[in-house]
Amino acid sequence: MKKTKRGKAKALLKIYKLLYERFGPRHWWPGDTRLEIIIGAILTQNTAWANVEKAIANLKNARLLKVKGLSRVPKKRLAGLIRPAGYYNIKSQRIKNFLGFLNTAYGGDIKRMLSTETRRLRTELLEVKGIGPETADSILLYAGEKPAFVVDAYTKRIFSRHGFIQGDASYEAVQAIFLSNLPKDVRLFNEFHALIVELGKELCKSKKPLCNKCPIRRIRNA
């Protein structure tokens, strides 16, 4: 018998508490400015964060981590600077696509963009070529401090193994588990997602998961 809504909410908060006790605060997402966080969200697609840090450092050293600088830099040079993040030609185009949207819709003003109502801005971001749900929600949550829950491969893996979702569940279906059962709290969503990532990296691996060391091993949605 599946958990009631109240039971599911209680289970999710218990998972959060156990993960927090195990791993502590994650201080995520790293970034000195909102633009840096947004660019990081685009660059982190299909790569490790350590590689993103190298690409971000290159942009900083070139003094280009500003809206005008990134808008004006030739795509070829941008691709070379972000090369450590992988798929650099594709990602340079995605950065340019985002900047085109930002400049056209909001006059290059990130603060103005992020002051837009959450649902509307999410829809607009998803219309930018190369920005999918995970990247859009990362921008909303981490740069905009809006209550959007970010779902990634770790989230799907962990919560399917614990019976909260089906293994082939859609992004929206997985996200709904959290949005429907947790208070819409930016700090909670921020920390919870970061803790899920830590669990996925350290213990709940795709192959040979270390279940005996998992702090939430006994929690099941049943």
C-alpha cells in the first residue's frame, strides 16, 4: 500500500534530515554572481563540476564573465575558453542563445529577468534552444532564489530505488513528488538537491551502490 500524501511528505523530510546529518550543509551553488551561476548551469550539462570550474576560471581570467563581454566575444573564442567543460562548441552556442534571449527580452538585465514570475520565466527559459528543464530550474533556484526543485539523474536513481517513482518517470513526474509534498522553501530545495547529488556521487552509484552505508537505506515508499 502506497503512502498517503502526509506519509510521503513525512518520508521526504526524514530523508532530508538523514542526508543533512550524514553530509552536512553543501553550500551549493558556488558562484560569485548570478551570471556566473547561470553560465555554470549551462556548462555543467553532461560534465563534472570540476571541469566547469576550470571553464569558469578561464572566463574570469579573460575578464569576460559579464553580460556585455560574453555577448560580444566571438563564439569560436568562447568555445576555446570553455573547452574544459566538454562539448564546448555546443555549449558556446547555448550560452549565446541564452544571452540572445536575455538581451532581447530583458535588455541584458539579469536582475530584471529574475524578477519575473517563476512560472512565466521558466516557460521563457525552456524556449531557449539548449536549455532543458534541469538547467532552467537550476537557474530559477540557484540564481533566482525561486522555489523550483531541480531533478537530475541522481534524483531519479535514488528515488526509483526507494519506490517513490518509476525508473522511467518523466522529469515533471519526479519533480511533482517534491513540489506536492514539501513546503515551497528555497533553502530547503537548495540543500535537498545538493544532498541528493552528494548521496548519488558517494554511495548510490549507478553500478555497485554502497547500500549498506546509505543513511536512508530503510526508507521505502510502501
